[in-house]
Amino acid sequence: MNTALVPVKRLGEGKSRLAGVLDPEALAALTLAMLGDVVEALLAVDAIDRVVVVTPDEAVADAARALGAETLLRNDPGLNPSLDAAAPLVTEATGSLLVVLGDVAGADPKELGALYTTLGDRRGAAIAPARDGGTAALLRRPPDAFAGRFGKDSAEAHRAAARDAGVLLMECDLPTLAIDLDRREDLDALLAGDGPAPRTRTLLRELGFAPTHGDPE
């Protein structure tokens, strides 16, 4: 079974680097809009059997269920410990685990599917690095092929973890997965680009953001 796991923080606790750009109410709305776009994209990938959102927030869990995802409502001890604790509850030893961060709102189902196509039936992993050095998505087969190291500069940390574990790691350059919405320039880049994210794009325009020409970086 192929499971996709999406971690989402409690509303009001995430996106600290956008706190100077958006007020708490807008940040909460952005979190839910991004979640909707990510879950919708994952549900459209034929290779994925289950989409599970892990969160400590009941409002986030309710929104995820309304979208058609399963949920795990659990305390948040931190991103990696939370994922490590959730993984064995939603995966099988012979299956695969795809972790997609909840702020990759522009994710295209075709690019998410490309991770499975790239890895094929092999044991190993496929990674989609974010443009800031993080990891937008990580597919592992088996789910415990190596420990997740999400966070700052996690793409390189995952490369090192795969090397240390002797695990094949395939890298996928996927433009719609490269932008995670952490900073003002990320919001601009999403609006300036093509692709999905209908909920997030609509919300940002309602909040007064306008598309710019080209990627600001």
C-alpha cells in the first residue's frame, strides 16, 4: 500500500516567517487553503492508496476529513518525531511512504506521480528538493528505509541519511514542488507561476497580493 502523509501544525503556530506579512487570522486561513490544495493534489495521484493528515489541531483535522483525507489527531513533539510516530500507524512494512509538507500548495498531481514513476518498483527513495534547500516531498520504500530529517537544509540531510543507510536515492527536479510558502517572496513566486493551488491563489488575491512577472529570485 502506498500512503501519503501530510504534517500540519496547530493553526497559529506555523509560518512564523510570514507573521510580519499576514495577521494571525490570515495565517490560519492560509494554512487551511494550502492544506486543501495539497490534499486535493495527492488524492488525484493514481499511485497513492491513502492520504493521511497528522496534526494536533481539531480544526485542521476536520478540514482534512472534509477534503476526503484520513486524519491522525496527535500531540506535536516536533516535525520529525511526529512523522516518525505516525508512520508505523499508517503504513505497511512492504509498502511505501510519501511525506509531503502541507505548505507545497502548488503541487501538481503529475509531478507527485513522477516520484513513484522515478522510483518504480525498487527499494529506495525519491526526493523532491525545495528551492530553499529543504525537502518538499520524500518517497521511501520501505517506509523506514532511513529516518526523516525534515527541516532547514533537509535535502542535503536526506542525501546523507540515504548514503549512510546504503539506500538508493533518486532526485526529482519538480518545479511545482520547489516552492514551499515560507516567505513573502514565496507567495509572489506562487502567484507568478503556473499550475494548481486554486484555494491558495484565490485567498492570496483576496488578501491583496498580486502576481508579479517572473520568479523574484
